[in-house]
Amino acid sequence: MGVEYLKSGKLEAERSVDDAKVRKIVETALADICARGDAAVRELAEKFDGYAPASFRLSQQEIDELIAQVSPRDLEDIRFAQAQVRRFAEAQRASMTDIEIETEPGVILGHKNIPVQSVGCYVPGGKFPLVASAHMSVLTASVAGVPRIVAATPPFKGKPNPAVIAAMHLAGAHEIHVLGGIQAVGAMALGTETLDPVHMLVGPGNAFVAEAKRQLFGKVGIDLFAGPTETMVIADETVDAELCATDLLGQAEHGYDSPAVLVTNSRKLAEGTLAEVERLLSILPTADTASVSWRDYGEVILCTTYDEMLDVANEIASEHVQVMTDRDDWFLEKMTSYGALFLGPRTNVANGDKVIGTNHTLPTRKAGRYTGGLWVGKFLKTHSYQKILTDEAAVRIGEYCSRLCMLEGFVGHAEQANVRVRRYGGKNVPFGEAAE
């Protein structure tokens, strides 16, 4: 029978038109920030957020006053979530070791893992105050040892969101700016009169933030090219329609363009999930958003075999993949392209988004084919070094180097080797010739 689409989303051509509009807006805004600095940032903040205080950067007193507005229970929950993220990030950091080996007598090679020296962490917050994004970027950068961490988040309902600011501060941010969208990532990457530029940008955001990061890549590093939130549920008859529909809509509420895909080999589950989605949309408080996302980007794909389900899942390479089958570990072994896996009915994507400890900044738009998500290693640069300790090693490596350079026609390269062969080995190597 093969693969059958019981529901499809927008065609790729339609999505490309939307992307082109965003690209032009971002290009104009970044050029303005580059040319006019703080003045451009302030105008963009007034235009998009209706917010332009004397200083976008919060003072320590302002941070303390905002944290004081957060309830003890909320602070406890934030600290619990950050403890989980910290524990996993520290384990990841411990797995990355500096190395040094002697490959030949007297020849030493090694590498060091050095933190990026400054990072701009964007924490979305215009529509929903994404407290958890502070843990994922700021805290992970802190565990990596980044010495300057700048955090930016838009105002929420016209003012700083206390819980987001508390999470940023507790996670280890050195500077906190209440600034959103293109103007935030543009200011952090390009620098202004009042904000020194950073070396790297990380964190999720809307289509404009994602496009700004794409355009700024190269001038600064980025964590990954991130698009709208994506979720996929891979399920068979071991689970029911309520669980599948809930997991699909739980992510579709992120935005109007968040793909949610069910891949199953059960027609009964597929049809039941379609009906259950409609029932949940009638009672879900965020249905205004989720219903548009489901209408335009929701898909239900019916397969015949588990191998077909695997092939479809790897081809789509979704950001979040919820696996609820009689062979979850088989999918863990076989899946090659995704952001993060959530295995079994007891777990879910919201766990990863908010509290369980893995990072929720993940690859979208098929980027899972070539990169994983944000983790402590993204903030570390692995730099190699080499040294030769003996005359004998200098001569031995030098002779090989000389001949290989001449093989390629690089005479100047060869002389770098030859001068060492002459000096440390006393050998007569004519200028511009390969060592014997």
C-alpha cells in the first residue's frame, strides 16, 4: 500500500513566499542598526514593542526588584529546572576532554577546548514569556565557562517579565537587556554605542529572529539555523488518539506556522487522532494559534510498516520526535535525523522544553540531518596545537614535509621544512629542492 497522507500541510512554494518577505524586512533593519547604532535600535524597539526606556540594560537594582516580584514557588520551580539542566550540561562538559599524545618520538599533538569569549543569548518573550529558554542558553553557556554572557528578552505586556529576568540572573547572565526581535540580535552581534558586540548568538525566536541570525552568521557564530517549532509523533496501536492529539497540539500552540506531524501504521489511530484534534481545539485556550498551525502545517501520514515509518521520519527530520510504539529502542537505534527524541508514552516534548534537563534549542527545517541542538559543546571551540621536542623528530618530519610540499609545487612551504632539516640535522638540502 505504501505511504498515504490523510492530511497535508502548506506546499513548500507557499512557505517560500513568506520567507522572502521576512528576509527583506530583516535585511533593512540590520543595515539600519549597523549604520545608526543605538538610535536605530531605539526606533525599532518603539515600533515593534512600544517600549523604549532610558536604558534597555537593567541595573542590578532593577534586577533585584523584578526578582522580588516572583513568588517563592515559582522561584523554587525555576531553580529545580535549572538544577536539571546544569546537571546534564556538566556531564556533557566532563565528556569533552583536552588531549595530548606523542604520535612519533618527540612529536606532540594535542587539542584544547576553549570557551567562546562572549555570547548573546536571546530569550523569546513577546507572546509567551519563555522562562525555560534562559536555562537552555544562559545556564549552558555558564557551565561551558563563557566569561561574558549577554541576555536579551523583549518586554512582556509593556514591561520586563519578572520570571524571565529571574531565570536569566540565576542562570548566570552578566548583562540583561530588555530588548526583542531583530533589534536585540542585531545590537548584540553588531554592537552599538552602549552594547559591545558578542562573538556568538544563541537561542530560539520567531521568523524574524531566526532570519536575523542567518544573515549575521559569519560575522558572529550561531548555535543553529532555527525555524518554527516542529513536532512529530511516531505511534502505533499501543497508544490512543488522546495522547497523540495532545502531543501534537501541545507544540502547535507555539505559533501559526509550527508543523505537527503524526506518523503511524494504524489507520484507526490516524483517523481517531484527526477527530480528537478537532475535539481538543474546541476547548484548548490557545486554539486560536494551534488551529491555524494545524490547518496549514499539520500532517497525518499512514504507513504500512515500521520501516516505512522510520524512512518517513528520517526524511522529515523533525525538531521534536515523540516515539510511542512497541519498539521505542529500535527507533532510538535507527533514527539518524532529528532534533531530540522523546521515548515512550511516559515522557513528552514539554518535559524537554521546560524541565527534564536536555536542551530545547534544537535543529528545525531538516537541519537535524547535519547538526544536533544547542549543548555545552556549542560554546566550546576545539583548538589543536603541536610541538616538536627533539632534533631527530624535526629532521624526520621535516624531510617528509619537504617532499610533500614539493609534490604540490609549494616551494616556500618546503623551505620551512628544509631550514629545520639543515639546522637540526646538519644536512645539505639545496634551496628550493626536496629533502632526500
